[in-house]
Amino acid sequence: MTGFFETILPWIDSSKYILLFIGCIVEGPIVMMASGFLLHLGKFSLLPMYLVLVLGDFAADIIWYCLGRFGTRHTIFKYGHLIKLTPAVLEKIENRFMRYHQKILIISKLTMGLGFAMVVLVVAGIFKVPFKNYAVLNLIGGFVWTAFLVTIGYFFGNVYSAVPESAKIIFAFGVLILIIFGIRFANNYLTKIEI
């Protein structure tokens, strides 16, 4: 077992930016905060870490857009009537979305979509928001949002450094529980808001 760790740990260290990119595609906000924490502990260099996080987040945004544009659009327009999404309703939604898509996309990016981030990104694909607009708005929002979350993680790293050695595990566990409950509370609260 020791040989396994001696082999895998150097590989993880040498591949950390690739793993960071993949992690950001899968679960961006948590990876961004964890990266800020690890930045404070000296495990990453700021600029490469930041750029990899922005690119990973952007790659995830492109995947959601493509899912809407090439996967979901046809299905919604063909079977939407089964859930009362008639062509008239879809046209009304599309007109409203296209009229305000810039504001919707940037606000969604900066607020994690008020609990509906993936839906907004998929809908942008469904209604064929021009990809150039979509990409620019998501990149702008991504630069700001990534900096914000990395800063939060860095702050926790700063606090963690001040905690006595004997209490570090308890502190880390407590912060993890607070983050999990905070995310659950925010999701529950935001999904109850009528839009």
C-alpha cells in the first residue's frame, strides 16, 4: 500500500492543474474555494491556478450550452406539449429570453443562477443565443466569479493557518459541515423563489 502512495502522490502533484481543470468542470464552485485554500497553503501558483479554473468553468458552460442546442432543443420542441410547453408558450419564452439574454446570462453567472445556473445555460443553447455573446458573457462572469470564490477559499486558508495544530482537524471538519449546510440552505431557499 505504501508503494501505491509513493507512486500516486508524485503523479497527482505533477498533474494537479489537469486534475483542477477536470474538477472544475464537474463541480466548479467547491473546487474554486478548495483551490483558494490550497493556494494559501502554497500548493498552487496563483496565475496558472486561476486560468485553469476559469477555463474549466468555461468548458462546463460550453458543455451545457451544447447540450441545450444539440440535445435538448429538438426534444423540447417535439414533446414539450406533454408538459404544457406549447409552441406559443415556447415562442413567448424564447422572445423574452432573447430580449434579455445578456442580463440573464451575466446575472446567472454572478449569482450561481439563483439555483438555476444549469437551466439558464441549457436554455441559452435551446434558444440558440449567439455563441459569441454566450462565450463573452460567460468568460466575463467566470473571471469575476472565480476570483470571488478563490478569495473565499484563501480567506479560510488564512484562518486555518491561525488555528492551533491540535484543533486543525476539528476546524476543517466544522468548516466542511458549514459549507455543506450553507449550500443546501441556499439551494432550498433559492428554489422557493418564484421567478
